[in-house]
Amino acid sequence: MGRFEGRSVLVTGAASGMGRATTLAFAAEGANVLGVDLDADGLTAMASEAADLSGRVVTHQATIGSQAAGQAAVAAAVEAFGGLDVLANVAGVVRSAKIADVTEDDWNLMFAVNVSGMFWLCQAALGAFGENGGAIVNVASNAGLMGQAYFTGYCASKGAVVNLTKALAMETAKDNKIRINALAPGQTATPMTETIQLPE
């Protein structure tokens, strides 16, 4: 029996990189996992790989960033599995540019996905956790702890994730059945990081 046998998990960014690895790891431990991502083809490929694992994987194509999208994703998990036990906010967007070259579109996209989408999913998940509580893991970055040249928007958004997580954890601390934590990994070889081109 896997460690997450019978548990319901929602993972964002599930089509590639750390989100994909997280989804497959939960499924290998027996969890029922709703994998959320914008990339439909990536979700299909991931779900195909998960077919032989002990857990069940269901996909949900969506762009996160709005309250409605967060509510819809959590509702899809509850409908598919009858409840929600774990939320893993892994999805993220990164853009690099000199300060003078940062565009409004790129800045807004990073905050929509990295911060707003994460918050709305947390809000919806906290409302869906049952009497046994649940766990939330938000993926931040070491860039949000110490900063990095040419990544002002990304660093700012990941710094926001760190304090967002702290604030959520403090507010829910009175309920010892809910755990909220953040991870701050260093640069990891994923399809997202492979597209980064530093300014000359």
C-alpha cells in the first residue's frame, strides 16, 4: 500500500517539469491525482505514463490566475474523487529581462500564475478540505529569498509566495489539522528553465 493510498491530491503545472514529477510521484504512492495545466498534449502524455501506477490520474486543462479558475480546479478534484486532501501549487512562469526591458504583459503574467493563481487555489482548497483537514505545499524559489539579476518580476513574485505561505499558515494555525508550507528549490533543469535566455 502506498503512503497516499486513497488520498485526493491536486497538482498544478502537471504537464511538465516539477509538476509532472510531483503528479507521478503521488500516483506512484497510490494517490488519486488531478493534474492541472494549460498544455493539453503534455497532460495527455503525463496521464499515459501514469496509467500503470497504483494511483489514479485525472487531467484538468486550465489557465490558473483567477478566482474562478481556482474554484473550478478544486471542484473538479472533489467531483472526481469525492474530496480533497492535498494541494500542490507547482505551476510557475519565469521571464528574464533587464529592468528597462521588462514588459507589462510579462510582469502581469508572472504575478497572475505565480501568486494570484496560487492564492485562489489555496482559498478554494481550504474551503474544500474535510473534517480531517489537509495539506498545502506552495513551490517558491531561492530567487524569492535572495534575488537575482535580470529576474526582477520572477524574484518579486516568488518572494510574494514565501510571505503568502507564511500568512496563510499563521491564519490557519489554530486548526492543527491544516498544514501549509513552501519549498524554495534552486534552479532545476526543466522545460521552463531551458527556455531562459539571459540578456547580453
